[in-house]
Amino acid sequence: MRSSEQALADVMGRIAAACARSGRNPGDVRLVAVSKTMAAERVRELIQAGHLLFGENRVQEALLKIDAVEPGPEWHFIGHLQKNKIRHAIGKFALIHSVDGQEMALVLDRRCRAEGMVQPVLLQVNQAAETTKHGIRPEDLPALAAEVEGCAGLDLQGLMSIPPPEKNPEDSRRWFAGLRTLRDRLGPELGRELPELSMGMSDSYPLAVEEGATLVRVGTALFGSRQV
């Protein structure tokens, strides 16, 4: 099995190569190491290899891991955030990638304002309208973005998507390009730039980088197969 240091170097190398192919600065792309289901010791190994940004998709698991790992890493929440878990998530994550509707946005905003804080968020877009996935449809995005923009407790930073699975990873490119287009259209409507695009996972992150991703969510390529 590859060491954490080797795995990290491989992924960062592929990100750099994708940036070179697309004329981008590698410093504009951040790697979110998806540590869901992984023990805290595996996270520590990656920290020792020099990586300090991790993503979790379950609040309770994330909180246990955050407490178990030394201070220093930045933590992002990348899964579906249930309403009854919002109060536990407040103040624990530098970025929540998965705001997927008005109800969640308003509850999150209310909790944040009650705590006197502002939570950076992304809106999750369900580009293919898959019934098995969370996220808003592209046609509903402008209205939700305007709603979130008016929430004093939320800071809208951009968009996130989980494209449909493709037999050929290259076919994911159209979804990544589509999310970038949605983001680029939305910014002028809000009167400001939205800097973040969270897209691309272990099987597709180089393509996502080529299409403009600023955050790639990579788990298996760093940690190996998961124990579910």
C-alpha cells in the first residue's frame, strides 16, 4: 500500500498537471481530502505528510474526528446536512458545500445569527435532476442564490455538484463545464464574483480542474478503498 505521503504527492502532481494543461495556477485549486469513514489516525498520517484540509459528510463522525485530531486542519462539510444536525455543525466547518434548498438555508441562517457568526456556504446543484441526490435544479438556482445573499448569517462563496456517474470519466467534463457556466452567470446577477467551484472526485478531479474547479473532493485516491 502506498504511503500517505506518496498518495498525496500523486494527487497534487495530477492537479498541477491539469493546471498546466488548462493554463491555471495550481495555487488556485485546493484539495479537500475526504476522510469520511476513515479513522483519525489516517487523518493524522496525511497531516504529517503536509496536508491540512479535510472533508466529512456526517456531522457526528466529523465532530469526533475533529476532537481526536490536533488543532490546525481546516474542515469542510460536504454531505447532506440534516436540520437536526445544523446546531452541532455551526462553528465547526470553514465551509459547508451542501446547502440544497431554501428551508436548509433559512434554518442555517437563523442558527448562525443566533450564534453571532457568519457561515461560508456553497449551493449544491443537482444538474441532472437525479432523484437519488440532493441539490437544487439549475433553473431554481438564481432564486435560491438571491435568498441566501440576503441572509446575514450566510456568506455565499460558490457552487458544488456531484455529477451523474459516467462509464467514461471524460464524459463528466460537460457537467463540470456546465457548473462553471452556472456560476459565471450567477455572479453578475448578484453583483459580485463567486470564487468557489467544488467539483470532481477521485475518478474525475483532473478533468474538474481543467474546467475550473477551485475545490476537488478526493478520498479513495488518497486513503484507498473505504470500509463502509
